[in-house]
Amino acid sequence: MEQNKNTAIVAYLTLIGAIIAIFMNSETKDKFASFHIRQALGIFLTFFALGYPIGYFDNWMVTSSFYLFFFILWLFGFLGALNGEQKVVPLIGNLFQNIFKNL
């Protein structure tokens, strides 16, 4: 269980960490680690996909709200991995589980 928890935690450490976690979990395919890899990968990819258009808004309230929203999502997932829980990230977590179900 400790190895699976470490893999889940690594998934939340940047996009590269999520990719490393995919390789760490490739042999064992643990459900807990896979769950958090899907959540972390979804958070990072959504952040980058939406971050580019949000960057065109020349308004600090829009951009700071965007960063705060994704930081809260990341923190929710990261704390879940630390505590050994499988809680989906609010609003978009179920979507990540469906999109990345093969990981």
C-alpha cells in the first residue's frame, strides 16, 4: 500500500510527475494509484488547456480566480492521496475518471 500511495503522491507533482507515476504504476496497475493518476493528469491538462485562453484576459481578477480554482482542485486531490482516500475532484473529477479510464 505504501508504494501505491507514493505513486499517487508523485502524480500530483507537476505534469512530469504524473507521467512518471504512469510508468511507476504500469506493472502493478493498482486501483488507488490509477485513480489519483487520472485525477492529477486531468487537473494538469485542463489547467494548461484553459490557461492559454485565460491568459488573454487582461484582468487580474479573472486570472487569479483561475489559478485559485485549480490550486484548490490540486490541493483537494493531493490531500486525498496523502490521506489514502479516493475522492473525486469536485466538478470535473468524474470526467477525468471516464476520459482516462485506460490508465
